[in-house]
Amino acid sequence: MAREEQLLSAQPGSFTVADTELNAWSASVFKFAAPPPKPKAPAAPATTAASTASKADQVKADAQEAEADLKSFGMTPASPNFHVFHDPTGPASVPFSFQVAVPMTITLLGVDIPTVYQARGVFVAGAQGPQFQPYSSYLGSARIPAAPGFAKMMFDSIAAKFAASDPAKKYADAWAKLASATVQDGGLVLVGK
């Protein structure tokens, strides 16, 4: 809470936030939840005369549901988890890395698929305050290609889910007032302007 107040008050100077503090904050602020799978109602037994009509209606309803499933794609994230560490696989110029892990449920073709998105990176200067720049990322065990901008695009699309949440605006405003964010042994160092 004290670190959150320091960020929101936009005071000059620097302070360090440990990854344990970031994780406690994230769990309290971003309370997303994956919707439970929709249970299908059991079919009621029908009489023979009504059975033919109800089977035709059921086939039509199943076809409409399948078509809706083909068009549906969703992503429901859970609270992100953060970790500051020395990454021996990271770029030589990066002594410490910032890792973001987001458990999520992806809905594709009517099927809910639990997975985790992970990104490792550093912070760079941006127009709206420091920006996270991933140098490697994964969706489940699949590595996201390091093609120019693709990993950043994937990270930004997931971050947009959080930016659309109710509490995000006050944090975005405060983040934009930071001079820098750097990853050092012990945590994330935030410097106010």
C-alpha cells in the first residue's frame, strides 16, 4: 500500500518495489476470473410424433451453436505474476530481467483452453512513461517468434485486457509521470520526475 501511494502521488525521487509486493498488489487489483464452462441442458425425452419435430429443431440449434463457436474467440486473463531475476538466456546487456506471467483461459471453437503467457524483458523510455520491451515470450510452451514487433504486439494485446479494467486508469496516469523504470537486483526501481 505504501509503494502504491508513492506511485500515485507522483513524488520525485526513486523507490524499489520487490516482486512479492508487485504480486500482492496484482492479486488485489486485477480480479479477473474465467467464466465457468456453459453446461448443456440434458435433452428431455420426447414422444414419437413430437420427436421428429424436436430432432429437427435440435439439429438446427446445434448447427447455430457450432457456427457461433466458430466465430467466437476469447481470452480471459487472471492476475499477472511478476518476477525479477538474473536470466542467463537473456541479452548480455541485461543483467536483470523482468518476467510477467499471466495465467489465462483462451476460448476457441467453444473450447476453454487453460494456458499461461510469459514474457521476459526490460523497460525502455516511451511516450506514456516507461514501456515494457519483451525480448522473449511464450504462450504455453510455444515460443512466440522474435519477428520485429510481434512479441511486443502480443504483449500489448494482453496488456490491453488489463488497461480496460476499472482501476487501470489511475495507475496509467501515475505510470506516465515516471521518469524511468529499471530492473535491478531486488526489484523494480521506479523514478519519479
